[in-house]
Amino acid sequence: MASPTRAPVLALKDVRLADGAKPLFDGVDLALEPRVRACLVGRNGAGKSTLLKILAAQGVEADSGERSVQPGAKIVYVGQEPEIAGETLLDYATAGGAQDYEAQAALTDFGLDPDKAAKGLSGGETRRAALARAFAEQPDVLLLDEPTNHLDIFAIQTLEEELAASKCAVMIVSHDRAFLNRVTERCFWLEHRKIRRLDRGFSEFEAWADTVLAAEAEEGRRLDKVLERENAWLARGVQGRRARNEGRRRALLALRNEKKDRQSDQRGTMTMAVESSGVSGKRVIEAKGVTKRFGERTIVEDFSTRILRGDRVALVGPNGAGKTTLVKLLLGELALDAGSVQLGANLEVSYIDQARMALSDKITVWDFLTPGGGDSIIVRGQSKHVAGYAKEFLFTDAQLRQPVTSLSGGERNRLLLARALANPTNLMVLDEPTNDLDMDTLDLLEDLLADFEGTLILVSHDRDFIDRLATSTIALDGRGNVVETPGGWTDLMDQNPGFFSAVRAPVAVAAPKTTPSAPPPPKKSAKLSYKDQRRLEECEALIAKSPAIIAKLEEALADPNLYSRDPATFDKNMKALDKARADLEQAEMEWLELEEKREILAAG
């Protein structure tokens, strides 16, 4: 651990910044000494990413205050949405001045082929490439904003190892508790526009923060009592306007301003609830000898499981291993190559899957929450105005008319949760629900799921979230092997050491050529053909627009007098509805198969 007496390599002093009329930072002091591993913690909207950009000098300047950097120090920043440029990943990784051999080694460590084209990367590949380039440049300070987003557990573990081996100082913004527990030794807490510092790792942060908040609450109660007494004094009048009384009046006004300041800093409170749609059968899913292949690749082979009412089952494995495919197989939405799946009685399934949610550029938050139109939404059997329901998930009135594409990742995730949780369900399927959520929202979601009376299937790379919730964990290694273990991620790894050993095998990198040679044979395409890519895009477009079409037809057919009034229109709408549902089902199946094909090609 770095000594606190060492001169900082990067520091901020008395930094102030306003977002319009709203102050964002008010006298922030922060310092990073060499080799310090620190995290920056705070609620969504507190300004963590903005502060990181000020530290990195990345397009944001403070209104006042000082930013100091040790002479010659190299600072590297990896933002939430890195842009990858160049012909190959090696071109990209060396563009910041890294040596070829350093860039090749870093890319290989993160499981990437240096010769891979820099375009058409998945979210996980983009993140790994950006991290590889950052480490290859051997910075003195590394600033990371949500570095674990889109990474599978094994890439996160690689990142942990790289940080442990690096000599740089690090500042991290992340919602991943397990990751922060492993890599940090100092916490900076951005709260009430200032920074508080804890010289211990994140594992001790929450207990410390609770103590600080309790002390602040007590101070707030004391202030309220003083304010109440002074307000009563002022109401009786200031006799003679003597200097002593004038001073007391000024002190009262200062107290009022202090309370107003405290109230303006109070957190918004998100309300989450989910209602079970009724008791399902005790046996929810019975799978026997399930096998599925795509071409020559085996996704699942001879896997059996029984999921009972109330179980919370987590699915884990590397990106592209087939977790989503297994979910579809267990739900009976994808044909088996062998085996059988039997679903229980009275199932009402709610599926939240960010990756499959194709959103139009023009759809607004209001439209998304009310796909059938109107200004209300049925929430667990009760009609609510869309604005009131949106506020429960921290959306403002102004955001209701904004396009969904303008929302941040965390806001999009909250929007998906809002629509899904409006419907009663007894089988909830969550695919990466923790992405971009702050820790307060994660705690709320965890509490909701822990109290949920139905059954949960969870696909996640968040080890801490899995450990807190799962009653059993199903692991896929991407080679057809599947194992199920009671408990969470930690239990899985304790009871199945070596199960993922092949997953983290390094990518083979050809030795640099020093003499001319014959042209290499053409590489197998790592992308979909033009025809397949076009069909994938067509499926995405159809999946995006079909729900609105189906809802409109269902609304027309809900008219009890339509058949007697206009039988031809009734018949036409019925046929159109059947076709729309069939087209949507076909598009979803094709989309899934094409996505699996794309992942297989990308994996080489």
C-alpha cells in the first residue's frame, strides 16, 4: 500500500462545478499517490463520471479549483463507451504509443486476437480492447469508468489480475461489489457535492458510510430543533432591533439556508414492487437429457434439471457460452436436438432481456411504458397515470417525452424493469439486470427479488449479486458441458474447481515474421454473410415494431360489438393478429439463431 506521505501523482484541490444553476461539486479535494488502488463511490447523478473526466482532462473543466499532475506522468482514461478505431485491434492498441509487443501481450491476456478487425466488435470485445490498450500504454494513473460492464466473469478476473500486477495508480467507478472488494484499498465517497475519504478497501465502505449517515441524521435532528426554537423566537418579534437580536436573526437565516441545502441533497427514492400472478405448480420446469447444437458446435449436451416453485437459479459462463440459449430451451421457446422439457401449470413468465430489446430511435419513455397508447398503465391490476408510475423509477416529467435512446444505460435498465414489473408474474427471467445500476438500486432490486414469491431465473456476471440471491447455479463452459451446484458463484467454484480452466486459455499469437513469406491462406470470415446480416437487421426491426401492431389489433378486437357491426373487419383483424404473432415468433427464433451464429464466428 502506498504511503500517504508520498507526493500525489494526480490531485484536485477545492474544485467547484455547476450544472446550470445546480452546483455539482462544491470544494472537492482528492489525491492519488503512486500505486494507490482507489474507487469513487456515489449515487447515480452525483457526478462520478464528470469528476473522473475532470481528473483525466477529458472535455470537462472545473469552474474553479486546481488540478495538478506530477511532471511527465502519463494518465489514461477508459470511459463507459470507448471507441475502437484502426484496421486491426493491434493498430488500435498501439495508437496511444504502446510498443507492439506490449500491445500484443495485453490483447492476448484479455483473450483477443491482435489481428482481429477493429470493426464489428461485440460490447464485451470493445471493452476488453480498450482495457488492453490502457494497460499496454503502461500509465502512471489509470482512470476506469464502469470497466466491468459487458465483461463476463473471466474477463473481470483478468482485469483484477492486470490491476494487481500493474504499478500505476488507479481510480475506479463501478457498481460491481465483488470486483471492488478485490482490487481497492481506498474509497472516495462523493456525497453532498463533496468528497469523503476512507483509507480502507471497499469491503469496509458500507459499514463506514452507515456510521457517517447516522451521525449526519442526528446532526439534522439537532438542527431541526434549533431551527424550531429560533423560528418561535422570530415569530414573537425582534424587540428594539438590538445588535444582539439582529445577530441572532442572521444566524436563524443561516440555519434555514443550511436546512434548505440539506433537503436539496436528499436522494430520490425509487419504488419497486412485483406481484405474483398466483401460485404456479410446485414443479416449474423439468428438463431431461437436453441437447442443443449449432452446426458442429455443441451448446448443451445431456443436461437435466428440475426447477421448483420458489427456486432462484443463476446461469453463469463466458460470453457466447449459450446461457440465453439454455434459457430458451428451458422455457420451451427453442427446439431441442434431444431430450425433453416439461413446463409446470399456471406459469406467467416475465422476461427482462436488455440485449433483445430493440428500441426505435423515435420511441419515447411514455410510449414505451404505454405500448397500447393512452396516458395510463395497468400496474399489478391497478390503473396508474404513466407520469406517476415513471416517477417511482426516478424518471422526471421532462424525460417522459424524450427518446429512449437519449437515456443512460442505467436509465434504460430502470425503464425495462418498470415495464416488466407492471405485470403480475410467477416466473421471472432476468438477463443481466445489474448492468449500469447504482448500488442503491441494486440493493432495492435484490430485496425485491428476495421477497418475490415466484420463481427466478437469473443470467448474470455479477458474482456478489449471484451469491446473495441464488439457491442454485448452473454453469456452462461453452463446450457443451453444464454443471449445476447448490448455492451461488462461490459455492460453484468451491465445488467444481477447474470447470472453467479451458475458458481462460490464452489466445495463440503468431510470432512476428522477420523474412518474406508466401501470402497466408485467406482467413475464415469472423462475421455474418451479407445475407445473414440483412436478415438479422430485418428481424430486429420486426421485433421492435410488432408489439405495437399486435396491441393495436388486440385493442380493436376488444370491442364487443365489432363482430355484429362489421364481421368482415373482425375477420380481417383476427387474421392480421394471427399473422403478426406468428411473424414475431418466427423473427425471434431467427434472431436467436443468427445471434448464436454470429457469436460462434466471432469466437473463431
